[in-house]
Amino acid sequence: MKKQPEITEKTRRNFIDVFCELYSQKPIEKISIQEIANKAGYNRSTFYQYFTDIYELLDFVENDLLSYIKEELANNELSTYNVQNALHCLEDREHLSVLKALLGDYGSLRFLERLKREMTLDRLDLSLPSNHSITPYLIEFHISTSLSLFRLWLQREKDLSPEEFFGLMDNLYTKGITPYSK
């Protein structure tokens, strides 16, 4: 008898949630399949029905999030967008635990680089000089700074409202830090 799709998805989601919780607390090398299975309320063999190992689970989580970003940006039908638009689609509760894990202290640089590449699609509108030797540096500065601020906001449990946070980010890019200094 085949399992119902809702049960299968719920089980997969439980493994993902537990993994993200653990990955936000310690490096992936210190997380065992047994620990994930126990904490999710299943046995190891159930884990293996969904993922071959922890790294496949990590890839699934990363790919799922990156696919969501692509889809959200496509759904917004923006001909161009800025990094804030891309980050804004991630600030909902549904993706919070995944983001805290992937962008947390133990997250991988590989994911961060993949996320940066996703945000530098041809539609990225930064109003920068094209074909100039410093343009890649300006893009890296903009994206890295945005991601770093977003990561800090998540670590601080979103202590600013989304409007305040994205407004602050926009002001920092347009006016710098001078308006905030004494």
C-alpha cells in the first residue's frame, strides 16, 4: 500500500526542519542521521527513504530555496530587480529556519556563492557602469553587503520590521551611514 502524498511530504518536511534546527546550532560534520531521525520521531531507515545522506538533504534544502527565489522573482514579473527585492521574498516565516541554517554560523560558503549568483541574473538593476573593470567589485560589494545585513537581521530575530529593515538598507545604499552618525 502506497503512502499518501501528504504523509510523505510531512515526513520529508520533518526531516528538513530538524536538520535546519541542528545545522543552525552546529557544523554539518557534527550532525548524524541518527540524531536527525530520533529528533524527527522516525528511525534511520525512514530517513534513507527520502535522502541518501546528510549532504543530499543539504543539497535538497539549498536547491529548494534557490528554486523558490527564482519562482518568486519570476512571479513578480519584474523586468529588473535589486537585491532587496530578492531578499524581501525570503523574509516570510516559512523560510526562516532554512535561512537561519544556511546563512548561519555553520552555513556553507558554497551556498552563499550560489545565492549571490542567483541574485546576479541579467535582470539585476544596480545602475552601474557596464564593461568597466571595477563593475564586478561594485556588484560583489552590493550583494555581499546586502546578504550580510540580511543575515544579521535574521540573527537578531528580525528586531526591525521588514519595512524598517529594507528602508534602512535602501538608505544605507543611497545616503550612506552619515545620517545615522552623531
